[in-house]
Amino acid sequence: MSRSFKMLFVIVAALVLSTSSKTFAQQYRNVNSPAPLAENLGHDRQFKSHARKRIHKDRSEARGLDAKAAGPKKIHRVVIQISQNDPAVMTVALNNAQNLTDYYQQKGEKVQVEFVAYGPGLRMLRADTSPVSDRIKSFAEKNKQVIFSACGNTLNTQSKQENTQIMLIPEARIVPAGIARITELEEQGWTYVRP
């Protein structure tokens, strides 16, 4: 039983007990006096109406306390894995993120999204190969809470294989290991999505 419900119960019980004794005293006096019965009924109706209003107010106040105790609204956090060199998969991932941010913004709630690209999926964030670089640029400009993380291990491996220094798109940042980044975010309670 919640604390606010217990407080409400004690208040109502005290109110009922104090009023019951007053009502009993009035009814006892009324038995010995010539006052009409209808007058007593009117008093009882007023008491019941007052009691109902007080209970409703106490419940409303208790709900307000519960809402304040719950704190600020939850921030939704989603990590999206990109590990395939497939423009269709990259587009679906961006669509998912856009739909997610639109949905929570309409509800007045916050959402954070982090894309983590590694392995063949790193091509999404490479300046020379990204088939969705324009879409990422526009999406990042409108959604400052979205992060694009590139796996440092994959970047080093691909740079060695191609014998060149691979550059990333400006919106991307490097994390040491993509799979480790996803693991860390999941351990912090982020929701994992792989399109």
C-alpha cells in the first residue's frame, strides 16, 4: 500500500469518526426536539457531499505527489547497429531513427539515438563510399541528439587493406571498438536495434 494511500485512509477515517459523533449528537438532540426530519436529512446530504469532495481532493493531491515522486519523463535511448555494406539496410536504419524521433517529439518526450557502424557497415560513415551521406547530414542537422559512431578497429583495418588514410563524414566520430560500444550502451539500458 502506498504512503499517500495510507495518508488518505487516515484522513478519511478521522473525518468520518469526527462527523459521525457530531451527527449522532445532533440526531440525539433532534429526537428530543420538534425539528422536522427533512432538515436532518438535508444535513446528512451536505455531509456526504462534503466528504465525497474531500476524498476526491485527497486522491487528486496523492496522484500529484506520485507524479512528482516519479521525477522527469523517461529519456528513450536506442542504439542501431550497422554492420552490412547495403544501401537498403542503411536507408531502413535512417528511416527507423527518423520515425522514432518524430514519434517521441510528437509526444513531448526525449529520445537519443546512436548509430554504431563496424565491419562492412563502416562504409555508411566513410566520406568516399557512403551512399547515404547527404541523408545523414540533413538528419544530423535536424536531430542534435543523434550520434554516428565509427569503429576504430574497422577503420584501421580498412585503411591498411586499402593502403590509404580513410576519412569519415563530418558527422561521424570514432569509438575504439564498435561491438564494445554497443555492449556498453546495452549495459546502460539502451534498446538495441539491428535493421
